[in-house]
Amino acid sequence: MTEQWLGFGEKTYEEWAPILTAADILFALAKSWEELLEDEQAWANDCFLQDAVSKGRKESFVSTQLSTRKWDLLHTTEGHS
């Protein structure tokens, strides 16, 4: 392990971001649930669903990224239903 990776928790995000970028390593800042719910990119990527619940209140839920559409199309075109 090289020296730059030792003590990972001792550097800030601002210090690590250029190092990780230069090393071509994908990374993101860990966020709290509250911060994630305000993240425009997460909403744009359909990471969450919002649904009305009791008394008109809205709740946010984590969206599954799984899709059965390809499976359904494959089996429908093969004559399976």
C-alpha cells in the first residue's frame, strides 16, 4: 500500500477529491438520509419514489433499480406468458 492511502480518515473530502480523481477512482461523498432526499441528482436518477400516505402527507421511499421489463419482453416474444 502506498503512503498516500495510509490514514485515509485523516484527510478531508476536499483533500481526497483531487487525489482520487487523478487516480481515476470513482467516489462520492457519503450523505445522511436527509441530505440524500435533497440531492437533485438522486431524484433525477429515480433513486426515490414519493407517495401520498395518510392525511395527505407525502413519504419518500428508496426506489428499486430492478426491472422485469426485459424478462417479460423476452418471454412474451418466445410465446411464453
